[in-house]
Amino acid sequence: MANEVAVPGDLYKADYIGSGTFIIKKPKRSAKKRRQSKLRGPKPGMRK
């Protein structure tokens, strides 16, 4: 496939520390998606 992008192996990762504690690593949401979510789904009772 010509359009393959190298994805790091630890893109999503959860490390168990102990006593029910985990360190979770995941990618941040892109600014574009956060903006669209805010525009399309306003909080109840708020004006646009």
C-alpha cells in the first residue's frame, strides 16, 4: 500500500502500576475535532 503511515507501538498504552492504578497513554484530540464538537454540540442552556 502506498499511503501507509508509520504508527508507533505505544500510541495507545496502559501500564499497571499497582493497587488499581494505571498510567494511560493515548493521543490528544486534534484542535479541528474539538472545535467542531464545540460548534455542533453546545451545552444545554447556553446561547451560541
